[in-house]
Amino acid sequence: DAKTTQPNSMESNEEEPVHLPCNHSTISGTDYIHWYRQLPSQGPEYVIHGLTSNVNNRMASLAIAEDRKSSTLILHRATLRDAAVYYCILRDVLSGNKLVFGAGTILRVKS
Amino acid sequence: GAGVSQTPSNKVTEKGKYVELRCDPISGHTALYWYRQSLGQGPEFLIYFQGTGAADDSGLPNDRFFAVRPEGSVSTLKIQRTERGDSAVYLCASSLNGGLRGETQYFGPGTRLLVL
């Protein structure tokens, strides 16, 4: 599975937008970009995923670079409940049953 | 509806003992996954079941670890001769079909295992 690179930690103020970057320069044409997050003392939960086009859902937006070598998870208005570890994961559509997690980005939200 | 449940939530055992960790997936989900998470790290894949069979056990660290899913629903992760290095949170996840298009995995809260 291709590797991803994320900042170790980021900080945001409550009610402000948050942009969480992810680099995946070795992404292949069959890799989907998935984001999961893990709140304290819980299992990971799905956030969003995409292939080439930008994606929006009720939780977040995913902006994918034109060359697909990077992507950004956007939380439009951070709340205290968004404080979590965010994982950017590449999943090969041909063999992507398991999730390969990196260390993720710890997001801290200040009130 | 009910999510993925795992029991026990916490388990303390002594080095050398045998432990069993249980996972109840979401009803109707045919795919089940086990992961292990050490402190400060992301979860690490252990094994994936499609129905009753282990479709991918490449993440099991050694032969002390074994998992079963005899009826295609509940799964048990078994660890023999536990070592202190086995201390971690063991996470279970399930997905509807385990299909190749990378469908969403739903995680349980985990079992925190401490080996003294």
C-alpha cells in the first residue's frame, strides 16, 4: 500500500475552518483516498473518501489535487467534538480490504 | 442500530496466560477485521474474515495469535502464552461485503489488553 505523510499535530479555534493536509506522492491510479478519525478512547470512524473529484458530505469536504499527489480534509466549522486523530489512508480498489494506518494528525480544538 | 461490540472492554492478565477477545459485528456484515493499536500509534491490521474463512491473515505477528469466526458472525481472537509486548488495544471492525471497492469499515470500541 502506498504511504501517506501527515503533520503530527495541528491546532484550531472552535467555530473556525480546519484544513488537514495529506501527501501521497506515490499514489497509483487505482488508489482511493480515505479519511478516518479516532476520538479519544474510541475506535476509528469513517469520515470521507474520494478518487479524483472533490467530495462533500455532512461531516467534511475532501479536496484532491489535480495530480492526486496530495489531498486536504476540510472541517468547515471545528467544534470541540472534532478533537481527534485524523488518518489519511490509501486503499487500492483492486486489493484494498485492510486499512493501513499511519500515525495520523492529532487535531486540538481550542474554545 | 447496534454497532460493533467487543468484550471485555478491559482485560488484565499475567505473562504466559491465554486470553480470548470477542467481537460481535454489525448484523448482516459478512466481512470482519481485527487490528491492534499500541500507544501513540495508528491501528495495525491483523486478520480479515470473509464469512467464516480467513481471507487475509498476513498481519498476525506469530503463531501465538489465532482468530476464528465459525458461523460467519461472532469472532474470537485468541492469544496464547501472552507476553508484555502484546499489551495494546485490540480493535474489531466489520463491513457489509468486504468488497474490493474499499467500502466503509465500522469499528468497535476495542478491548484494552494489559499483560503484567
